[in-house]
Amino acid sequence: MKGILMKKLLAFVLTIILFAIVGSIALHDFEKETAYLTKAVNGRIVVNDFDLQDNNVIELKGGWEFFRDKLLSSKDIAEIDNIKSEYVPVSQNWKDISGTNTGYGIGTYRLIIHVENPSGIYGLKINSIQMAHKMYLNGQLIAQLGNPGEKKDFISKNISYVHYLQLKKGDNELIIQVANFIHLPTGGINKPIFLGKQGAISDLRDRDLIIDCMTITSFFIMGFFFGGLFFQRRKEFYLVHFAFVCLFIGLYQFVHGEKVIYFLFPTISYPSVLRLQYLSLCGITITVYSYLLTAHKQYASKKWVYLFIGLSGYMLLYDLLFVEKVSGVFVFMHTVLGAISLFYACYIFIQSTLSKETEGYYLLFAAISIAAYTMLENINAYTNTYIANWVNLLPLVALMMFSLLLSLRFMLAFRKIEHLSTELIKTDQVKNEFLERTTHEFLTPLTGIRQITESMLKSKELLEENNLQKMELIRSLSFRLTMLVHEISDFVNLKQGLLKMEKVIVDVHATITIEISIFQIIAQQKKVKIVNQVPANTPFIIADENRFRQIVGNLLDNAVKNTHAGEIIVSAVQKGNYVNIIVKDNGGGMGQKKLEQVMNLLHHNMESDHLHGLGLKIVKQLLNLQDGKITVVSKEGEGTVVTFSLPMSMQSKIPSYKARKNTENDRNFFQMATPYFSKVKAPYTVLLVDDSDAFLKIMADIIESIPANVIAVKDGCEALSIMNRNAQIDLVVVDLVMPKISGYELSKKIRENYSLVDLPILMMLESSYHTDKINILQMGANDVINKPFDYAEFEARVKNLLMMKEAVNQSIAMEVAFLQSQIKPHFLFNVLNTINALSYTDIEQSREVTENFAEYLRNSFDFHNTNTLIPFEKEMQLITSYVEIEKMRFRDRIHIQYDIKVKDFMVPPLIVQPVIENAIRHGISKKAAGGFLFFSVEQKKKQIMITIEDTGVGMSPETLASIFSSAAREGHVGLKNINKRLKYYYGTELQITSEENSGTKVVLEITDLK
């Protein structure tokens, strides 16, 4: 504490010493400047050529003849006898001359200028005559400002100006009539009048104007600069206070000296100028104190600062309201307050210097410059004596010190920022490494948790209802945690700038359809419906396809998460050169406060490392990288609308894959007419579906070399059309994102008719996300491969799926063989009993049954029937043998009617007989009275329709629905096998209609394959 007091005392003493030194130097310079000046004596001054050589000017200083309270002309002075006059110093204040305390009044100044050898044009520079005057030379009016007269006729005006004139040889009479009824403290000629040659006076005027303009401009620029800096760094209030210090100093110069204000506002009244003068003085004082209090809190005293600010504010208010009544006391108070503010500033700056603060030196030199300038200005104001022009440069010296101070602060701040940046980069790198390592380490146990949960959920019957719900919750939470880990990984890549955008032309409708299909499953669990209102003709966009899907997925996930019932609507609309995608939900929405937080997160806080709202951060940054925008509108209780936009593509269709990865100019590099049918003869047929001509050609070449037949199309509609016409397809290779029908929709339609083993699907996608692959496999694809793919990898995956299909075909063939050779024990027992019974009653019928039974057995044990196709006539023999046996068993209870219009065609073995057997055993025989069986074969164009209709017991709708249901694992084995082979060979299914107690109708639709 004692050390602080000693430091303050030392600073106070040093401040006094400093002011004493500056004051002594100022007075010494003042005396030196005034020592050689030519002076007027008893109203007369002699001007020699020597005084005006080398562009010198002389100050018309000394004793002028003065006529108090009179406005006289040359004629008046000559004609009036015994006129009273006196000789006074020309720059002295009226109240000092008269001994009164007022500057009001009128008077006349008279000076005789004696010139020995006049040459050229001379000039007068008038600095200040308060507050109106007329100037006469040799009886002629040469200049006038305002209207000097009695109070009622008085008009004030006081500016600095020059006047050029010619002097005659000998005596020249200069008379100046002066009046003042507006400025109480001072009046009369209070600043020197200079005489010189025209060029010298012009140079003096220009020099003074330039110095004033430089000072004004410099301080105004610095003021606005620091003001602008404050708006960028709003917490540093000292900047705005210092800005006003500079602006008020600039304003002071603007209305003093050469009074530059009249160049811009020539009609401004002098009372207004006076008010601006007082405003600038008080403003400088107030803002200096404010600056000291905010910039140097540790040294400034709030009590003293507030006191002086209050006094200055009171004086300013009085000055503005009663400008004509401001007395000399108030002017002196202005001087005192200004001097105290400078003294206090120097005192604080010295304390800062003593505390070894680098800024203190610059501030101290600035304060010394301002103090010297203020002292000299006060000397000029109170003595009306000459002050050299260099004094006006002192504010610029102070300004230079402040500029150096600013540059020092910037340098120190830059060094600090550079150091902090280095440390921050290291810390950020450590953080990113930690996040990267953590995400990697998290994925392993999370994968384990999910796999264990999935395995337990497959055995639902072993879990109680409560535990089952908990396991579902664990699976859901582990899935979301996995998604969060992936988002953190993306966030780290975004922060490091490792995430690269591969902008291509993207089909908005197809891509959003895929994402909606993925999230539809999750939404249905929450009784939420996702409605796709994106028009099929929505313009394409320029974006990274994977990142676009990620953006849509994040927004859909957020909408599903916050919507507990209702619907989520996804739509798109073109706006200029952008396509707006809107995701609207009717969830809980957000209140104003939360919405503001979200908007702040999107627009002002993107560098935050908090994981809250990470999905939105990633969406925002991904859009930024793709020249996109995002807006959020929400109302609590009504839902949320998220709209994001991406640049629209000018093309009307998506170019080839190569063109998308390179330039759009190469989009016609290769064209392939579709549908394309290869000429290769091979046991397999592969359907290729891709919108890229080049990729179709590449894949066709690879698959044909396996070898396998290739059918290539460019969209899902073509693919479905081909599948309806050509049933023998062993594998479908399809791209995920395509126009018209996406790969997902095509996969879904295929799975409506074909199981995973009946028709394998290899899905191609450009995404590297693990979750995308899982979703695609859940859609119904057998395998997934990333584009662009490796030749060998693609070939291997196609071969594996074809081998799987071959294994399925072999399994089907063995199943057919098993069904052919399978003779049910009760059927064998019943036939033998029938033969035995007939042998006692009707030996001929017994022999007929035995022959039919032998024929049936021979056909059943014929291993050639494992062939892929057999003539229909051979199938018909088996049918006839079986029907005749059953007719013998059931006698008149079974009636059969044949309508065979075509026989010359091939069919898979045992494709019709099991249907007839099923109609007799489970339909007609169940009725006590028996029934009728109608068997017809007819040809319609290339299709052959085989119809088996009975009048048996029929089936209930539930039984009918369970025949091909995947949930029914037992029963209907024969019909399921037939249906499976129909799909494989012909792409058709059994058409079964039935009504209880009325009968059943079965239709087989096949293609003539002979």
C-alpha cells in the first residue's frame, strides 16, 4: 500500500515538473518569436523593403490609435475637432484597455502605414476581429464582415481572410471600425494582422489552411477509425471514448484558427459557431476523463472523474443555452478544466510508465504535445500575442503518438494471437485425435452391443414382454449412439478440412424417395407417416450426392425424433437458380428462445465444439461447402419447417457416371441403346439397370466374360417391363439412384414376387456409409457394392450370387425329384386295398387299376423326370394314371372333365399333377357326395393357360391367404414348390380363387418354351 502511494506521489511530482518544463519552453519560444517584430508607435508604422524581402510578412503590432465608443471614418477624424483618442496595443482585449469587465462595445482603430518604395500588390491577412468590422484604406471601404454598429443594428461575423491591395508611396491610412455585442469575454482586434507581398500573404494563408485541414482530417479519420473498431470489439469501451476525443479535437480545429467551417457552411451564423466552439472544448474535457476511466481503471479515480465530468457537462449546457451571456469567468473555467484534464492525463500516463507499461511512453509523449499546444493557445487567448505556425503541428504529433500506440497494440495483439493460435492448433489437434480415437474405440463395443441385442431379439419367445421392450430400447439407443459416433467423425473431418465435396448432378426426387423409404420403417413404429410431395419433375441440383443424402437423412431423423404422431411432409420447389427442399413436421415445435438458440447455432456459432445440435451443425457446414442455405421456422405446439436450398442444374437429365465425376462436356462420351440383349449363349441371365451408358457397357463386358447373358436397361420402368416379358432372369444388378424409379423402389417391387433366393439383387451405390449398406440390405438386396468398383471385385460378387442361384436351382430340382419319387404310405395302402377288393368282385377292373398304378409308379420312378422341362403329354400320362386310380377308389364320387386344346409344349415335370391331386384329396373327397373336376388347357397368344377347377369344399379366406405367406412355414409344400418354379421359369404365380362349400379354381400361366 505504501509503495502504491509513493508511486502516485512520484507521478504527481513528475507531472508538475513536466508541465513546468513545457511551459518554460513555450514561453521562451514565444519571447524569441516576438523579439524581432516590427511594431507600430503612436499609430504609425514604417515598412521597408528589407522587412518584406524573402517572402517575409510583418505583424501590424504595437500602438494603434483607438477611438473608444465611436465608429469613425477618415473624413470624421479630419473634420471633428478635439476628438479624443488613445494609443493601445492592437491585439489587446477591450476590457483590458478600458478596465471594465465586458467585451461589449464599439470602437475605431487607426494606423498609418508609411511605405518608402511601394512595389507590386500587397496583402493583409486578418485572423480575428471580434465580432464585426469594416476596413478602410485611404478613405475607401476595402473589406467588411457583419455589420458593426449599435446593438440594434449589429450583425456578427468573424472569420480569417486575406485582402489584396495597393499601397501608395508615403503614408497610407488604415481604419478598422469594430463592434461586439455577442461575446462577453473579449472584443476588438484580438489576433494579429499581417502585412506582406501578395505571394507571401498567399503562402501564409495556404500554410495555415493546410495545417488546419491536415489536423482536422487526421483527427476525424482517427475518430471514425476507433469508432468502427469499437463496433468490432464492443467490450472495449475505451475505444469509443477515444474516438470521441479525436472527433472533438477535430471539431475544435474545425471552428477555430482559419475557421474551415465557413468553407463548407458559408451561411452559418456566428452564434452557432460559438456554440460549436464551446461544445468542442467541453467535449474534449468530458471524453478525456471518460477515456481515462475506461482505459486506465487501475489508475483513474471514479470520484474525481465523475466530478469533473459533471462540472464540464453543466458548463456545456450553460454555454449552449446562454451563449451571449458567457462571461470571462466561464471562459477561465473552461481553461482550468481543460488544463486539469491534461494534467490528470499526464499524471495517469506517468503512472503507467512507472509501472513499466510500454504504452505509457506513447501516451506520455502525446499528452506532452497536447499540453504544450494548450498552453500556447491559452497564452495566445489571454495575451493576444503572436504564436508561431508550428504550434498547430503539435496535435499532429500527439496523433502520431496515438497511431504508434495503436500499431504497438496491434503488434502485441498479433503476437499474442499468433502464440494462442499455435497453442490452439496444438490443442485442437489433440482434441481431434482424441475424438477420432474415441469414435474408433466406441464403434467396436457398440457393434458388439448391437449384434448381441439383435441375436437376443431373434429369440423373442425366450424373452418376457418387459425384457423384450428393454432389448428393443437398447437396440434403438445403440443405433442412435452409433449414428452420433459417425456424426462426430464427420464433424472432426469438417473441422480439419478433410471432407471433400464431389459435386455432381443429383436427382432430387429419386434421392429423397430413397431416404424417405429408409426412415418410413422407423416412423411407422411411432405412428408417424412420411409423405413424399417432391414432384417427379423437380429440377436436378448440383451437389455431392452422398452429402445431400446425409443432409436429408439428418433432417428426417430430427423430424421423426420430435414428432410423436401425425405426419412429416417433404416437398421441393424451384426458386430462381436454386431448388428449395422443405421438411415440415407437426411435432412439438420450438419456443422463441429455443428457436433463437438454433438460429444462433446455424449463423453465429458454427465453430463451437459443443455436441448439442451436432446434426444441424453438420448440415449447415455441408450446405456451406455446396453453396447452399438453410432456414428454420418453428412455433411451439404447431411444428417445425426446415428449408434448405442448393444450386439448380441447368441440365434436364443426369449424365453418365464418368461425366458426373469429370466434366459435363464429356456426357456423350459413350451411348448405349437399350434395352440391350447380349448374343452370348450361357446358362445364366443377368439384368443390368443403370442410368449410365458407360457403366452399362463396362458391366456387360464383365458379365459376358463369366459367361452369362446380359439384358441392360437404363431405368426401373424398363427393368419391370423386361421382367414381365422375360422370366428367366437369374440376377438383377441395379444402381440405387436412378430417374423415374429408384433402385430401392425397384428392389421393393421385385421382392413382392421373388424371395431373396428366387432372384438375387446386387445393389450399386456411391455412398461409403456403413448404415447405408445396412439399410439397402434390409430393403431386400442380397449384396452391395460401391461405385466406382474394382473389376475383380464386381466379377467375384456377381459369380457368388450366380453360384447361390445355381445352388437354389439344384435344390429345387432335387425337391422336384423328391416330390416325384415320393409315394405317401396311406396312398399306397389305399391303392393296394382297392386292387385286393376288386380282385374278388371285378377282376377286369382290378387289372385296370393295377395297370394304371404300374404306369403311375413307372412315371414316378423315372429319373429322367429330373430334367428341366418335359413334354406336356408325359405330364398328362401321369395325370391320367393318377385320376383313374382315384376314380376306382372313390367310384361315382369323382367326375372329371377334360378340355385339352393344346398339347405340343414343354413344362417342368410334376407342375400340374400335384394341383389335380390336391383338388381331389383336399377338395372333392372331403364332400360326402363327391364332386366335379374340370381340367382345361388353352393357348392365348404365346401364353398357355392351364385351369384346374373343382366343386369341392373350398377354402376360407384365412386359409387361402396363408398358402403363400412367409409366416406359414408348414403345410402347402407342394403348392409352394409349384409357385416357386412358376416364378423361376415364367415369372408368373399360381392364381387361386376359392369359396367355402363351393369349390376352388387354380390357374397356371406359362409360356410355350418348346
